[in-house]
Amino acid sequence: MSYFPDEVIEHVFDYVTTHKDRNALSLVCRWWYRIERLSRQRVFIGNCYAISPERTLARFPALRSLTLKGKPHFADFNLVPQDWGGFVFPWIENFARSRVALEELRLKRMIVSDESLELLSRSFPNFKSLVLVSCEGFTTDGLAAIAANCRQLRELDLQENEIDDHRGQWLSCFPDNCTSLVSLNFACLKGEINLATLERLVARSPNLKVLRLNRAVPLDTLQKILMKAPQLVDLGTGSYLTDPHSETYSKLKIALLKCQSIRSLSGFLDVLPRCLPAFYPVCSNLTSLNLSYAPGIHGSELIKLIRHCVKLQRLWILDCIGDNGLAVVASFCKELQELRVFPSDLNDIGHAAVTEEGLVAISAGCPKLHSLLYFCQQMTNAALITVAKNCPNFIRFRLCILDPKKLDPVTAKPLDEGFGAIVQACKSLRRLSLSGGLTDQVFLYIGMYAEQLEMLSVAFAGESDKGMLYVLNGCKKLRKLEIMDSAFGDVALLTDVGKYETMRSLWMSSCEVTLGACKMVARKMPSLNVEIINEHDQTEFCPDDDEQKVEKMYLYRTMVGPRNDAPEFVWTL
Amino acid sequence: MSKENGKHLPESETKLTLGLPGETRGPTTEVGGKSGTKRGFSETIDLNVESSSEKQHSKNSDHDDGFVIDHEASASRPPPPKAQVVGWPPVRASRKNVMKSCKFIKVGLDGAPYLRKVDLEMYNSYHQLLTALQDMFSSCLTIRNFLNERKFMDPVNGIEYLPTYEDKDGDWMLVGDVPWKMFVESCKRLRLMKSSEAIGLR
């Protein structure tokens, strides 16, 4: 290869942006490794305990944007105790000391304290973007610090966090000369908002493109905001209740006619469906619609709305849309790429909301579908086989049958063949979640065919260790494996411990794994942290009894050894 | 498929449960699963129709597939509320909270051919509820809600309707007399009753 000066290579590397691609560059040769690491500005760390802040900066001194993930995925479903870990403070503190020119921080499932937010807000004069997803540990006081001190703030995006709302005036902490906001999402906040302050903030933010309101913002304020911000691209309504004969509603309709740029719509946390027609003019431009937090919109009204959404690419809804509603989606939303159907009533597992019929209809009508999350009452092998034929392009396929071990209701067989058809047909499949009655056979299929699989979620499945072994042996690209309540034990865990070094993490809870086996993994693989999480009474758990089954085990590769912030109930072997 | 043929099984073995096919049930262990085994399915989604005192034995009972008849015929007892197992279904807390706050009750309009359901938790005031009720039956009758008056009138035939509700004690009351939250708590069903029939309520 002919010689290029470093600057030229670096310039070329500027066009290579994804994390995966940058990693690939760094593996080509030492020279490229060096140029790449010195020029990388956006760093992604999938497990905050895999590396330390110090070593991260040592490798990437030009870091400007950091993405960090903390707790394992099953923490979303309350399987991980709250204080397990994932604290962001050490990272912020280290970066502040090292005078990193931090501009962007994106956190998922981490514990964020008000102290961290305050330190963040004071330490990085160029800080522009804060995105917190499924985090907890902070209050609106922390938000006030961000608002007050981050002079260049463009983005404050809070998604599904647990925030203690002190009902203070955090919104008022944005200084009057702050006009740089591009994106503001506080939909997950539970408390009241100073409405006048919000209106003024919107009025002085000409670049505002994304605005997602919380429940405390009434329709009246929404109308005023839309008049001031017709340039919005992404809107999340707050409370959507008013008298349809009122002047407010008329004004809203007029305001919405001017909002020709809205491509993404969400919210409707409280809703009067009769007032939805105001949004019909907006619907025809929508590419993304999220009504999964709007249980007040019933099937027929949902359908009326969706008929207008002919350009829709992403749809998140509740299962009250029904199979019939999904058939309507299939006939109107031909551009659909991502569909998520969430359960609307967890207490009444008997009622039929959506079944395999809805999914088959979607697969037949929406050829571009590549990502699916589908909560349903039942599924059949025949349906899955049909879906696989119709949509061979799935990248993400997550099926959740609410009754977790439910067999095919038509044949009374497990769903092995159905999922087998999916993995065989969908050669690009990267993520898969299983449910329903499943034997070891499905795992044989997964090991054989799911060559691109990176993440697999298993619950109440399998018959023996063979199942897990098929997956570990077959899926060469596997990065995350999470298993709950399944028949896998020590043999499966121990047969190929080297495999875990090629993966980010393994989670096993309520399986047949013993303490002794976990200890052996830890002994053989010093590059892994093997954590035992034991929430119940400590005296019941005997650290020397290797025969006892382990309630929850989480193991992950790391370059920095056991962490020093683990709580009492977490034991790193 | 059960092991009961020719064997004398204790009653605890014959409880109706939903077991995993081929699930191994180990020797009796204490309640609470301290052994750390995967949770017996009966501990999870609880479809048992049995008394609570016997619950501990059910997960340890030694039958293959678990489908055995309970001779006690607990048909007389209502099934216990389904236990929600931690981690299943895989739904985030923020979504579960959205659903939990549903309080669906039936709404009837005298003379209308169908009943509707409304979620009282969706509304914060009587005014909002009445507006919603008006909408709900607007395809059926042209009733209108008069502001500040808690009644509906159909201008076509001049019939007046009063919103009434059945409370926890089974009594029929006029909507609007008690504070909103109290109303939401105690309301079991709604009925838009013809004024002429609502004599006893005034």
C-alpha cells in the first residue's frame, strides 16, 4: 500500500462513523490503530464495567461523545435489584478532572445522581447533549442544574426514567438568553410544569425540532406552543383532553395545519379520542407513531387514525388494536419497517387482543418489515412459518406470548418449528426473543441457522443442557445471552467457558446452575466477572455449599477486574 | 400420563396445576425456593384452584405433567387472583403503570341498543367524563350535555337523561354529588337514565 500521511488517513476515517466500522479500522494494523484511536470522538461502551474511565481516555484522548450502558437488559423487568450498580458519577468525575471536551453523554440503565448532573453541568463548557434512557437516581434538581449551567445545551432527552419530581421550577432555570434548544423530551416526568415558562422557552428556541411533553401539559398549552413552533419535526403531546366544541380545539386544528414538518408523533397520555381528527392532516406525513402509552384510544379510533398514516415506517401501539386493526395497518401502511404491539391489560390474560392472525396479516401486507416486538395471546407454528416466508428480512424478532409456555393451540405442539422457520429464512437476524412452549429443538435450529444472531432472550424454555449448548456452539456472533426460568445447568455453563470472552455478557436466573459451577467459570476465566446476585436473606445462602442452585448469575468480560462498587448482595466470584 | 394409576397418591399430589412438560420436581424443599431452582410454575402464574395452605406442596408434587383433577372441586371457590411473577411478562414498569390505572366500567343509555365501556381513570373531572359520555353515544342518539347541568337532553324527542351510577353498595345514585375521586373509587357502572324514571334519586 502506498504511503499516505497520517492526516490523509485521518480525513478518510472521518467518513467512517459507526462504532463497528471504527473498531474494524483499528484492527487493520498498528498504524491505523493509532490514527483511529487518536481521532475517535464518539465512544460507545456497552457495559460500563468492562473498562474504566481512565483507560477509555488513555485510548481515546479526543473523546467528545460517550455512550454508556449499565444494568443488564433484564433489569427492565425488575429482575435486577435497584442498587446493583451502574453509577455514572465516577465517569463524570474522571472526565471533569481530565478536562475532557465532553459534548454529549448518552446513558442507558445507569444510576445518575443529582450530584453527577451538577458536576456534569459545571465541568464541560461545550456540553450540548444529554440523553438518559431507563436511568434513575436523580430528581428535577439535577435537571435544574443542567438547564441553568449548560450554556450550549441543544438536547435534553429523558426516556422512560424514574425521576423524583420535586415540582420545582427546573424549566425556569433555562436562562433567558438560552436559544439553542433543538430537542426537549420530558414526557416521563410526573409532576407539574410551569406552563408559561414552557411557552416562553419554546418561543425563544427557533431551532426546536423535537418536543415531547408530559401529562401535566394541557391541550390549551399545546395549542399555544404549536402556534409558536410550527417547525417541529417530532411532537409528543401531553394531556389531550378538551371539549371538541371549544375554541381551544378550533385553534388547535388551525395550528396543526401549519405544522407541515411533523414526522414523528407520540404521547396522548390522557386522551379524548373525539379530538383526534385534528391530527389527521399531520398523519399523512408521519413516519413514526407511538400510541403505546395511550390506552384511552380504543380499537376503532386507532384504526381511523392509522388509515391516514400511509407513510408510516415505525408504529408502536397497544394490543387493543386487535387482529382486525392490524389487518388495516397491513393494508394502509405499506412502508412499515418496525412494529411494536404492547399488552394493554395484564390482569385479564384470557381475553383475545391480538393473536397469530394479526401478525400474519402484517407480514403479508408490509414487505419492508424488519423489526418486531409482539405481545400476543397465542401463536401457531403455521403462522410463524408463513411470517418467515413473507418477511425474510427480519433483523429483530421478539415474540412474547403472555402465557409463557403456551403451546400451539391448533396442534398442541411446541413452537420449535415456527421459530426454526424464522431463523432459517431470516439470514440477517441479529436479535431474537423466544416464548411459548419450546423444547431443545428450537435451540438446535438457532445454533444451525442464526449465523448473524447477536442477542438472544430466553424464558421458560428448553429441556436440557443441550439446548443452551446448541446456541453457544452455533452462534458465532453471539454477544448477549439472557436466560430466565429454563432448564439449563452446569454442563451447559461449563462446556465452553472460552466462549464467554467473545461475548459481552451472559445472564442466567432461576435456572439449574450451581454455585460450584459458577466458581469454576470464575477460576478458569480471570477476564470475566462472575457475579452472583442474592437478594434474599443472606443467612439462607451458604457461600461454601457448592451444590446449591444460584438464583441469579451475571457474567461479563472485563478489562479491569472485579468492580469495587458492588453492593452487599452481589458477590463477585 | 400421571403416575396415579395403581398408586396411592396423597391429596397434595392431585392438585390441578400447570406444570412444564418434563419438569423435574426435586425433593421437597422449603417454601421460598431457597434452593434457587427455577421457580415451579405454580409459583408463577397461579392457576391453582386450591386453598392457600396447600400451596407449598403443589410445587413439589411429584407428577409428570401436572394435569390432574382436584377432587375437592374448588368450583365453589373463586380462582385466586393471578400472581404476577417477577420478570414476566417482560414489560417495563412505566408501561405497567399505564395499564394499572385502568378502571373500566360499563355505561348504558336507556334506549340504546348497546353498552359501552369507559375508563374512569382517564378523566379528572365530572365535566370531562360527561363530555366523553356525550361523544360515546353521539352516533346513537343526538344527546347534548348542558354546561353546568349534569344532564343530557335529546332535542329530537325532548327526552331528558340523568347520569346515574351504581356504587359499591349496590345503590343507584345521581352522578355529581360526591367529590370526583370518591366517585371514581365507588362507581361500578353508569347508566344514563331517563329523567322520568329517576324519581327516587332526586
